[in-house]
Amino acid sequence: MESVRTNADFRFFMQWPFGVLMGFQTLFSLISLIVFQFAPFLYEGTSFVLFMLSLLLVCSIAHNIIHVFGFHRRVFFVFGRALFIPATLLVFLTSAVCCIGMSISTLIILIAFIDSLRFSIRLIIVYAILTVTCAILTFACTKIVMLLFRAAPNGQVKGLVQVVIEGDRTSKITAAHTTTTTTTTTTTTTTTTNFV
């Protein structure tokens, strides 16, 4: 237990962009699921939204535990075999699926919000909050997918197995157990090549 405590990085959620965005995924999906409980009735199609929010909540909690406690950098030996968790690839895949799913969910909730304007104030408030939280979740998932695609070696998504997410940047693990840091700022570098 002591080794988990010494490897824990509780500042992960304070680091932009990955720590904050992954924290947003957990926080806002939980808030959305709680707000759904206050709706007087549910519109058709909101079961898809509930499924996407539940999927995002479970996956983001698992990803955050893996990253906070440093399991994404370790190799585990299970029954004499090495086991490595490709956490960055898993974050990319779940964020890509949830990006598409939350975009559809945002549209469903937006339509439900517009339709709720003719009913009680409680229904209007619930669907207004859900519209905002679903839009925030769509932004968070899309931003994570874009940043991780940019961090993928040579634009190959399967190369994310070698990439480790630290709260504010990504690092590539090489074979000699050294890491190469790649910052994720929006600086643009222009390279000019003169051909003779």
C-alpha cells in the first residue's frame, strides 16, 4: 500500500490539458446522471444519453485511477507473464467513442430542451443543465482525441501504446526505459526546405 501512495500523483487533475479534461469527464458525467434523476419525465432517446453518460463515467473513473496511482507506467507480472496496460490507447479509444456518442447525446438533449419550453419550469431547468453538461463532455472528449492523435508517433494510433499521459503533457517510452517528453502546447513550427 505504501508503494501505491508514493507513486500517486494527486495533482493530476490540476494539470492542463489532460488532467483537467479527464477530471471533467468524470465530474460532468456524474453531474449529468444525478440531474437526470430530477426530471419529471424522460423524452424518447434519452436512454441512449443515459447509456453514454454511464459508459463515460465508468471508463473515466477507471482511467483516472490508472493515471493517478501511476499504473500506466508499470509492468505487472501475472502468472509469470508481463502485463502492461496501454492506458493512453484506451483513453484515446474511449474518448473517440464517447466523442461521437456525446455529440449525438447533445443533439438529443438540445431537442428535448427546446421541447421542454412548453412544460414546467423544473423540466426546463433539468434539460438546460443537461444541455450544458453534455456540450462540455463533447468538448472534453473531442479535445482529448485531438491532443492524443497529435501525440501519436507518425500519426499512427497504434503507436499510442508507447505514449504515457502525464497531466500536462505526453511522454514516449523507449525500449531503454527512458522517456522522451512531448509538450502539447499550440506552438506552430514552420520548417522550410530549399530544393536545388
